[in-house]
Amino acid sequence: MSRKSKRILVTGGAGFLGSHLCDRLIAAGDEVLCVDNFFTGSRQNIAHLLQHPRFELLRHDVTFPLFVEVDQIFNLACPASPVFYQKDPVQTTKTSVMGTINMLGLAKRLHIPILQASTSEVYGDPNVHPQTEEYWGNVNPIGIRSCYDEGKRCAETLVFDYVRQNNVAGKVVRIFNTYGPRMQPDDGRVVSNFIVQALQGRHITLYGDGSQTRSFCYVEDLIEAIFLMMNTPHDVTGPINIGNPNEFTIRQLAELVIEMTGSKSKLVFEPLPSDDPRQRQPDISKARALLKWEPTTQLQAGLAQTIEYFKHMIN
Ligand code: NAD
Ligand code: UDP
């Protein structure tokens, strides 16, 4: 028997992760309503979908109410790189808080599931390592990252209150650093920065001494996990960590990018931005048990795809 196609709303669908999610949903036979205000997303990311009969694009800012008829909501709208979310911090908080209220209201009215894209940033500069979902985090409420971190924390609060108060099927995924094709070359995130700098033969900018760590997940692995999470039973809410537990120092990443691109770029050290987390590694036991999922793409393989993408993009 063929699976009934669903109509699925993806907010932030023209962004890096959102556009890959749209691809995954179209491949699964669903209809996609992509909603985006193009703050950080681009038409380029979804250009290949614009003529698809099951794809529809709506330019809209999620801080304003949205009245549509859909079967599921993936709420991804929000700038994600420090450079972009700090450009207009008030709008960043509004997007997380008001945008999530609007999408939860829609889910409540339609009695449909909603998946909220949260982040490892809810753990702040963590004192527990690796981070489990039980850890409450160590977040500065008034710093330059707070618009994003606290906005996302409040969005989680809203999801769980709609679950308790209105029986909405809310699902929260805490996404750890993810990379891959369709990142913006100028978004300031470490993977895009290092690859673009290496390909252009510019200095590789290490903030601090490069000993801080991150755990990098390839985009395809990540998308599969959030697709699986959406299709869990009503009472599976999370929060659930999604990421790749292989941890690297930022210096190791820089050296790997130089080696893989064959670049002559040199490392230079710049000041560490304030509140930059010292370490980050997801404990993904819950994702393994609940979703029967774990990432399969090693950093070197994912970087190879990403380097290829940027080679074409910036030339
Ligand atoms: P992105 O910036 O590429 O995508 C975000 C998209 O949301 C963009 O297309 C942007 O135009 C859109 N958007 C922003 N504000 C909006 C608004 N008010 N109304 C409508 N659209 C709006 O970032 P991404 O990396 O694809 O991240 C997607 C989601 O995943 C975000 O919610 C982010 O917080 C979360 N996340 C990403 C990562 C990561 O490593 N990529 C890690 C943790 C969490
Ligand atoms: N970083 C760096 N050089 C860069 C960009 C980032 O050393 O050109 C560092 C940054 O200080 C942080 C890590 O790389 O410690 C990851 O930064 P990113 O902005 O990608 O993600 P986040 O800090 O939000 O995890």
C-alpha cells in the first residue's frame, strides 16, 4: 500500500539545514510548504525545487502569525551563525520566541505535530562533558550570544508548556554543530570560514589558541535524525541531542582543512569572542535508543563534500 503524502511546513526552509530537509521530504513523497524571510537563507539553496509540483515557497516572517493548512511543522527559522544572529539580536530573540509561539499556535489549532530546532547552545559553556539532555546548562543571560541561547531556551520552554497545557505533539531536537554544502561562505562559522580561507589562500583565523572543541555532524546525518524524530509517537517529546560525538579541537580542524585542500594558508591567532564555549560534545545515547540512529559520516568524508561545494561556489 502506498504511503499517503503529507503537506509539511518547513520554516527556515531556504536556509542551510532547511533546504536539505525540504529535499528529504520531497524524496519521501511529501508536499513541502517552505516559509522563509530570506534573512540568512537564499533562493539558490532551493532553486532546484522551485519548479517541483510538490514544492511551494512562501516569503514570510514567522514573527507574524501564519494561517495555512498543513499536517506537520518543522520550525527551523532562526539565524544560526554568531555573525548573523548578532547582526540584529532583538530580531533573533523575536524569531525564536514569537516565531515559536506562532508555530505552536498553528500546531494547536490544527492538532498536528511540531518539531522545534533547538541547539547545543542551550548548554552554554558547559560544565558537564559530554552534554546529556539532563544537564541544565551554563548560559550567560546578558552576553552577546544570549539573544540566540536564551531565545532558544525560551522556545523550548514554550514547546513544553504547549505540550502540558494544550496536548500539542511537540518535539525538541538539540542540534550540535552541523556542516555541509549550502552553508553561506560569509556566515562566519568555523567550517565555512576555514574552507573558504584555505581555498582562497588567505590566513586561517583561529580564535583563542584553538584548543576549544566542537563535534561536527554532517548535514545528511542530521537531517535523517530530525526526520525520524518527527515520525515518533505523540508522547515522544525529547529534548534529544542530535550530533556527531567525535570531538575535535578547532586547531585540529584547521590542520585537516589545510591538508585536504592542499592550501599554503598559515594559521593566525585572533582574540576569542566573549562567551565562546570551551568544549562541546553530545551524548547521543537517547538518539541511539529512541531513533535507532547514529551518524555515519566521518569528518574527513563530510569535509571532502563540503570543500567540493565551496570550490564551485566561490569560483
Ligand atoms: P540558516 O541561517 O542557514 O537558516 C535559517 C533560515 O531561517 C534562513 O533561511 C533564514 O532566512 C530563515 N529565517 C530567519 N529568521 C526568520 C524569520 N523571522 N522568519 C522566517 N524565516 C526566517 O541556519 P541553519 O544552520 O540552517 O539553522 C537552521 C535551524 O537549526 C536554526 O533554527 C538553528 O538555530 C538550528 N541549529 C543549527 C545548527 C547548525 O549547526 N547548523 C546548530 C544548532 C541549531
Ligand atoms: N572559530 C575560529 N575561527 C573562525 C570561526 C570560528 O576559531 O574563523 C571558532 C569559534 O571561536 C568557536 C568555534 O570555532 O570556538 C566554532 O565556531 P562556530 O561559530 O562555527 O560555532 P559555535 O561557536 O556557535 O559553536
